[in-house]
Amino acid sequence: MLYLEFLFLLLMLYTGSRFGGIGLGVISGIGLIIEIFVLRMPAGKPPVDVILIILAVVTCASVLEAAGGLKFMLQIAERILRNNPKRVTILAPLVTYTMTMMLGTGHAVYSIMPIIGDVALKNKIRPERPMAVASIASQIGLTASPVSAVLVYYLGQITKLPGFEHITLLSIMMVTLPATLIGVLLMALYSLKRGKELEDDPEYQRRLQDPMWRDRILNTTNTLLDEELPKAAKHSVYLFLLSLVVIVAIAMVPSVRTIGDAPKAISMGVIIQMMMLAFGGIILIACKVKPQLVPNGVVFKSGIVAAIAIYGIAWMSDTYFQYAMPEFKAAVTSMVELYPWTFAFALFAVSVVINSQAATAVMMLPVGIGLGLEPALLIGLMPATYAYFFIPNYPSDIATVNFDVTGTTKIGKFYFNHSFMVPGLIGVVSACVIGLGLAEIFIK
């Protein structure tokens, strides 16, 4: 019966994934009701802390976007790419990785992706090379961001374990940041020569024969450099960067989080919520942002969708795993004891289905802790929470395919032979291997 109930869980996740982020959240609600009132499982806990972190970060980043700060960052990124066009395959993923690490969301990639494609095309570089790897980098950077929900959730869970109360945000970043950055560089190096040269690509040549495509390819120039931004845009970025500095500084000095005679320090999850809300307010006032513009941006809309998806998925999953943990632990403990790294496959498989690193963490990290896995292993394998490149239905990947007017970035005839598969596997596998090694040094 337990296995049938697990198949039911997967069925609800798969059904929800067919309707996108909102669908995942609300259809998981249907699964939750069936689990509790039909299958008689005790109700699990909704992921309140994770959702609050997402809402706080998204709110601050959305105020930044409304102030013009996001466009200012994109203009800087575009200048870097256009000043070094021959190195676009290396620089493009570094740009998207950095933006994600700063913003705590990968959805800013939509604005820079047409520019990456334009720089590549103007320099006779196969656009698939920088574009596919840049899309992957925009997501893999989440586990290195000090304000991402997945990293902060890991921190909150690990520090609850006896003997690991001393682990800080910086401790985890010393593992995830170099591991994922090296992973990004390795997949960028692989991409330097992938595929046929542009002039030899049959799909590109076919499109040049089509008048509509030919016009788009030859006459379209995507740029943000012509757009004049107010001075407030630059100031909003400086304030946002200051918020990150303050968060990291507080993480480095845990004594700051102990107020008065309180027996317990304020958690970093709560600190991030405070700082993001506060700096959102500071940017709003200092940069004279119109509040009505805040909900209209890409970051706000994408973030709210992600929060709803995680809300339903994590609550339904927690209900099942809390109910099934005794038998589940007995069934897999021997395998995990012999080969602890196989937990990466569980993270990877769940991420493929639910398209969210934070939701994967909320669903699977308690399972790993329940199985008795070492915190160093769990943190080292954190990059495996990103696997939704495997099935090319994630919005940033679909958008990347559509932005490539040459047709070189594509979903293959057999669906799984798409442009994101090999770079994604290189990035995640190498980040996990390097992460395991670094975790043995920094997580003790």
C-alpha cells in the first residue's frame, strides 16, 4: 500500500506539472486532501518559512526592478558581452550565474537571453553554445545565492542537528559557490565547440531561405543600451548590493543575532526576511518607486508562482513522507549506508518532476536527515536539487529556444536530445563531485 501511495504522490506531481507552477500548487492541494481524508495520513506541515523567505526576496527584487535597477544590471551585463564578443560562450553563463546569485531568482534571464543570442549571431558564433549554457547557469546559481530559499532552508535544517549549530550561511556558500562556479565553467568549456559551425548548420541555412526568418535574423538587433535610465536605477542596485553585504556580514558574526537575554539567536531565515523587506522599503523611498509598478514585473509574477507551487508540493510531500518514513527508512537504509552518494539520484529525480530547487529541498532534505545522512554529504549534494533541465519544459529553457532565431538551440526529435541535456549533466555532476570534496573540509 505504501508504494501505491507513493505512486499516487508522483501522479499528482506529474499531473500538476502539466499545468505549470500554479497547477503544481493547486493540484497538490487535491492530493493533500486525498492523503488526509481518504488515505487517512496525519497532516504534514506547510512550508511556511520557505514561502516567507521567497516572498521577502521577491518583494525586494521586484522593488529593485520597478526602480529600473534590474535594467541597469542588464545594461552592465550587455556591455561586458558586447565588449568581449568572441568570449560570449564563457562570459554569458558567468553573467546569468552572477545575476541569479545576487537576486536569489533565475527569472531575470529572460531579458538578457535575446542579447546573448544577438552577440553570438553578429559574431558568427553558433547561438546554442552560449545560450543553452547561460540558461543552465541561471538556475544552478541558486544554490550559491545567500538569499535563495533552497540555501536558507538547508541552513535552517542543518543547524537544528546536534553538533552542527555552528554551521553558518557562509559555511554552506564556501561549498556551493566554488562547486557550482566550477561546474558552470566546465560546461562553458564543453560548449565552446559543440555542434556545427553556424554557416554549416542545416536549420540555420533553411531559415535563411525563408523570407520571414531571414528578415528576423539579418535585421533584428536586441539591446538595452539605448534605453536611458533614471539615476535612481543605479542607486537601487547599490542599495540592493548593500542588503546582501549586510546579510553576509550578519551570517559571519552570529553574536549579532542574539538579542538581549534571549536564549536562542535569531535564525538566518528570519534575518533574510527582515533585511529584504527593510531594504525593499528603503529602495522604495530613496528611489521614489511607484508602488503600483512593483507587482507588474517579471520577478514578482514568477516569484509568486514559485511560492504557490512550493506551498502545495511541499505540504503534500511532507504529509506522505512523515507517514511513510519508518518503512521507507528501513527499505533504503542499507543501500544509503553502503553508497551514501546515491541520495543524489533521489534529489535529481524529484527535481525533474517538480521543477523547483526549494520544493525539492523541502521535500527531500528531511528524508535525508531521517535516513541519518551526514550534513557534509547533504550539503555537498545540494546542486542535485537542480535537474529540471532534464525534461525541457522549464520556462527559462523554453524561452531560450524561442529567443534563438537561428534555430540552433532546440528540443530534439526524440525530446530528450535537447540543447540543455549535456551542459546540465556536466554542470550538476561536476558541482556535486566538487561539492562533496569541499563539504568534507568546511562542514564539520
